[in-house]
Amino acid sequence: MSPRSRPVEGGSRYRHPIEVRFADTDALGHVNNAVYLSYFEAARAGYYAALAGVPFGYGATGERHTFLIAEARVTYRLPAFFGEPLICECRVAWAGRSSFGLGYRVVSEGSAVAPARVVADGDTVQVMYDLRAGRVVRVPADLLELMERFEGRKIPARPISLADGGGAGSR
């Protein structure tokens, strides 16, 4: 079964409410495909604030917890519409030496606009980065501990795929 046909399963500890703005929609009347990455960004920022207690870049760990987005993927399931309340779920999928994966699922719980359904899902790869040194660094142990405590589970290692070349040079 292809990854496209497998929606993200299971619940997420973090659920970020999304208000679909008119500006989010396109000429066809549904949420434009590029907007979903903004929804993921809002959920990612909210997730970090929920687990760390401060927004990105703030507090004692702000500088050490800096990461960049190296990869993003969105699978569109069904259209979403202006005025429809959505939830963007976010969870840590895996952690590697210097990167970690976040999984997202955008859902509608049903409203006068449309019935309950999964609208989209996807994932991003975050790479830890030292802005001053200008280089990739390891995932800080305290960040991984915060993730595991927040998720209530051990974070699995990064899965090895053929695209990674067997994992030899993977993050």
C-alpha cells in the first residue's frame, strides 16, 4: 500500500484549533493547497510551546532548541472550506541523531459547513541547527526528554527507508 493511501492513524496529544479564513481559500472555494503548510507551522509552534512552556526561541533553552525544516510532505484527503473549524493534530513520529519527524493530521469534527472527516495529513523533518556556528547539531537530550514526557511514550528511532540509502548517510 502506498503512503498516499495510508492516512495517519491514532490520536495526537496536541490538537491545535484552526480557523479557516477567507484568504485561505482559492478560486475553487476550498482551502488552497499551500495553506496546509501554514496550518502545520501553527501546530508545530503550539506543540513546542505546550511541551517547553515557552514559544520557539525564548527561555533558557531557546537558542539550543533551534531547528530548521528540511522536508515537508502534505497528502490532501478531502477539501476544507471557509468558515469550517479545523483541528491540526501534531505528534513526534521519530527522532534521529540530529533530526526528528513530526506527523500532522488536519481534521474537521463536523459543522454546519461540512461533516466530520480527515482533510489532510503529512509530516515534516526538523534538523537541529546552531545559528551561531552555522552547522547541524545533535538533538539535545533535554528536548528529547521533553518530547517523551509530553507524548507519554518513548520516541522511536528514525525509520530506515530505501530513500535514505539504507541509513548510512541519513540524519
